[in-house]
Amino acid sequence: GVPGDMPEYKTRKGESLIDALLASGSVTSKSEARRLIEQGGVKVNDVVVKSVDAKAEEGTVKVGKRKFVRFV
């Protein structure tokens, strides 16, 4: 399930999802973020992100199996 207490990250308007994942500490590099997205390992509000060009949007982001962050 989704944990009740998860870190929050304030996204900037027009920020790419890759940059937001890196800045929030969910991934250690842009290449790791890109690889996870390409392999279907990133979900925003339970929807799999299919494009590495996706923009960050408000909601619950799941990275891999166990990392969660809330974008506000």
C-alpha cells in the first residue's frame, strides 16, 4: 500500500519529471530516472509514466517498488 507519511517535494511549473525525481532524492542520477521510466518503474497517481519527456505533476509518485514521494 501507499504509506501515510511520505516526503513531499514542491514542483516548479514546467519542471520535467526526471529533474523532479532527482531533486526530491528519489533517484541518484538522471540516467537512473530515465532508465526507471523506460522500464515502467515510475507511476504518478497509479498511472505508469511512459515518456521520459513527461512533466512533473501534483500527486503521489511511486519510484520502483518501495520509494514514494508526494509532489505538491
